[in-house]
Amino acid sequence: MTPEIRAYLGGGIGSGKSTAAAVFASWGAEVFSADRAGHAVLAPGGPAAEAVARCWPGVMVAGRVDRDALARIVFSDAAARRRLEEITHPAIREALAAQVAGAGSEVILVEMPLPVDLLGPGWRWVVVDAPDEVRLTRLVARGLTAPEASARMAAQPSRADWLARA
């Protein structure tokens, strides 16, 4: 089946993307997650794990990428974040493309943490937005400290950047 609607579902961290994705899924959309694909490519034996280990050997614990340690590095260093994206985005793109190719729904959504067009032409954007104060509160409720949450928010595209995609 060729999907009639293909869209990225994006927004800043803590904006409500996962909640929106669940609503779309309840309406019959097939939803894929770039975050889940990102976790998979960094799992032991994943296509990006070895390259991450070479770049940041200190983030490897018992053969696994310590995602918290990696996050502390990349959310405080823009060059490190860009390097991580260079390593992971091709593998994430490949994983998502394979998932989308096997989809059986007329509506396909890919939940995206960054405003990156990973899958080529023909994709639209649905953007979820929330005020920064709300996002910060949500992130702290998830277990981040306020400084950690603020650093992650500051490291990502602004609300204006996201809304320009909509």
C-alpha cells in the first residue's frame, strides 16, 4: 500500500510529540520513532555503536553506550553533538526507511526530535508546540534536573525554528 499521507511529527523536547503520536496512532496512523531508531543504532552491535565508542570511549560501560554519559557530552558541546549526528543519522535514516517501506497504513508519521528531513521529498511536517515553561516542567517530571532540562532545550532548535516547519 502506498501511503497517502507521509509526515514527520516534530517539536522541541517536552512539547508533547509522544502524546500526539499516540492520538494519531489511535486514529489508524502508523507511527515510527526516530528516537527508538536512535536507541537501536547505539545498542550493542548496532551500526553506530562502534563509531561512538571510538569517538567517546568514556561512554562505554560493559560494552554498552551509556546514553546519560553521552547526553552530558553532546548537550554541552555543539561540535560533539554535530559529530554524533554525523555518526548516527545515516543509520537512523536507513532504519526508518526500512520501517516505512514495510508500512501498511495510508497515513505514516515519523516522530522526530530534530527538524531534519531524513527520508527525502514528499514528506510534510506536523509540529507540536508548547511554551518553554511547560516543556521544562515536563522534563523535570521525567527525572531531569532543571539545569539538565534547560541545557537540552537550549541545544535544540528554537520554537520559532520548529514552527517554521509547520
